[in-house]
Amino acid sequence: MHEDIEKVLIDEEVIEKRLDIIADRILGEFRGSPFVVIVILKGALVFTADLLRRMPIPLEIECINVASYHGETKSSGRVDFLDAKLPLVKGRSVLLIDDILDTGRTLVAVEAKLREQGARIVKSCVLLSKDKERSAEVEADYVGFHIGNEFVVGYGLDYKGLYRNLPYVGILKEETVEASG
Ligand code: XMP
């Protein structure tokens, strides 16, 4: 475990087992009908790479950039779409992948945008869902793990751009947050 981490919440082995289950479930539900995967950068990168390698089918993968945290540990309350152009989704089925469901604003905003662009079906998948009151009523169709209302890093999730590469989900030491504060 890295010295900045207070505790590991979900270790690599547990993540891997859970990914096997989610990948099977997604493949089972789409039942061979084509879908495009849309990854919300950057947090969902690591999760998506591991999840999609468990799906041995020809998949199209697109990315979108949104920002809602701006490097802090609390949501700014605003979702900004950072790309000049969004993936073409008109008439298509979409599997939308994000790292974590927190206030729910990101998922609500991105799903609405994809529907507005003509997506036929939008299913959402998150690695983590925080058990807390959301700003809007939303839950992902596929959830890796439910966690408490705490700030986590690792396995794609960052604090000020760091720690995404850690192979587990963990909680930062208070002094690490204070020191960089
Ligand atoms: P909302 O509030 O829109 O948030 O559901 C989704 C986005 O906020 C970021 N987020 C976190 N990032 N540790 C992080 O590193 C966290 O505990 C955390 N909670 C929310 C994340 O980018 C997510 O996509």
C-alpha cells in the first residue's frame, strides 16, 4: 500500500472477481445486439480497460471529457462538456461507463445529452456508487461496489491528478490532503 493511503477499501482481487460478474451481466443483457461504449474520462479509464477486456466481442469505444470536480474533493455542482464534438449515437444503444456515482449530476447530464443526440438505449455502469442522497434521482444500471460517503482514490480515481494508477480503491491520509491543501 502506498504511504499516502490510510486504508485500502477494495483490493485488486475483489475488483477482479466483481468485474467478471459485471461483464457477464452486461453481455447477457445486450444479448448480441451491437452497442457503443462511451467512457467518461479520465476516472473511468482503468475500470473500463479491465472491464472491456472481459468482453470478447467487437466493440466500438468512444470517450467523452466532462469536468465536475476540478481537482478538489467536493463536486463543483456543475458539469462541463469539454469536447468540441460528441460521439455519434443517433439510433444506437450505448453503454456509458463512469468511475463513481456521487451527487449523480454527471450521469444525469451525460445521459440527457446522449438522449438529446438521439441515442436509442442508454445503460450506465459505474465502478462505485456512494451511498448518499443524490442531487437527482439516479442509479446506474450496473454497479461494481457501493461505498460510504467518503472521498476515494485509486483504480482510475484521482486527487489533484494523482493516484489513478493505484491498483486498488483506497482512502487518502488526512495529512496528505491537508499537506497539498
Ligand atoms: P457526480 O457528483 O456528478 O460525480 O456523481 C461524479 C464525478 O465526480 C468525481 N468524484 C470523485 N473522484 N474520488 C474521486 O477521485 C471520489 O471519491 C469522487 N466522488 C466523485 C468523479 O470524477 C466522478 O466521475
